[in-house]
Amino acid sequence: MLQACKPLSLNILAKTLRLSSSSPTRRPTQSFSCKMSSDSPPLTHSITLPGQLAEPVQIVAAPNISPSEFRSAIDSSLFKQWLKNMESESGVLSGGGLFLKRVLIQGVDLFGNRIGFLKFVADVIDKETGKKVRIPVGRIILELPAGMLDDDKGDFLGTAIREVEEETGICLKQKDLVDLTAFLDESTGRRIFPSPGGCDEEISLFLYRGPVDKGIIEQLQGKETGLREHGELIKLCVVPYEKLWCTTADAKVLAALTLYEMAKREGLLPPPKA
């Protein structure tokens, strides 16, 4: 979800709920052609999901995908798990407000005889607005506000402030944020790599501490935010700090909590804003 040539995500110890998606595929309901030529139409396949029987999902191969890669992608455990996540109890399709229209298979990387990485674009449509929604994980999870740098200037702090405002409506000032990753040893580059074995994405984590009126907190709970034109579908969720560590599967949250607690123990944090 946070990927680019130099994938970078900026996060704060604030709590948001973001929709994401993942799930397994059903057995093919239609056969697909394995013929390809310069004049051939794209390889296609169709599946029917229990939650949208009247709207079959079209699976399409990009021009660079061979018939064998296409079949492997559809039959892979990675794709099937993604579909399974989508249709699970906490999946984004479970509420009936979204439906999966099309999946474009863009890339297949093999590790020996099995698929190691599968790249595809899913057209998940919001029935109310008719717009596409970005669904990386397939399930509803608690996630920190996050986003990518817009350019190569490396303005992590400015990006963090922008993303928090877009995703929560909270306006922060640079002087009020603490860079938690700055407490890491210099040899680390003072950035976090969430998955160094498979991706060079690096992130910074920021902390804001300060008094917040109870009425504002109540207004935030359940508020729908995000840039819909960018496919964001976000609902805010305010979580008690002591319960946050066990209520999310977001690695950014867990890393931020660890850095915060260690920095506090070592006396590295500045006094909270009065």
C-alpha cells in the first residue's frame, strides 16, 4: 500500500481505522483461453463470489503475463488468501457496501516453482459513490495515519503532518512532533524497514503528545475521512493506549509503541505539550 521507487511511509501515534483487503479465490466458474498472439485479446477468467452472485469478477492478464503465469496466479495461495480476507467476517466485502469488479494481474515472480510475489490491481467499487476504493489487505484493520513522500526532497515531517490532517482532520505543527526513529542508532540510518527481506520501503515514525478535549475525541470516533478521489476509505477509531498493542495487526503501530516505550524508559522524550 505504501510503495514507490523509494517507498516511504510516515506515521504518528494516533489511531485510525483503514480498510484493506486480501482473500482466496474460488474454483474457476469458467475456463480461460491459453492462446496468445500479437492480435489476441487479453487472457481472461471469471469467478463468482458468494457475496455477489449477480456480479462475477473478471480476472484479466496484463500483456506481459503468459498463460502459465496467469493460471499460476489464479491458483496461487497468495491470491486465494486475498480473496478469503475480502470475504471474511472482517473483510471489506462483508458489509455489502463494496463489490469486487475486476482484477488485473500485472506481475508474477517465481521462487522456484512457487509464486513469491504477485502484483495485481483490484477494482473494488463503492456502491454508494461508484468510485474505486484502494484495498491492499482485504480486511478492516487498525492502522496509523500513513503516506508516501510526494517528491525526492525527503520531507518526512511535512508529509506526516499532511497525512494526519487528511486522514484524521487534526492539524499539527512541526514543533509539536517527536521523531521516534531519530532515537535509533546512527548505523541504522534512523529509518525502519518493515520487510527488509523483500522490500526497500523505509519509514519514519512520529509522536504527538498533548491535551485533547473530550468532546473532540468523541467527535473523532467513527468519523469517515480520507481522500475518496484517491481511493481512501477510512473510519477513525479512538483506542485506549493500553489496549492498542493487542488490537492491531499493523506493524507500524507495534514499532511505534516499542520506540515510544523505550525512549520514555531512557528519558529521551521531551516534556509533553501543556
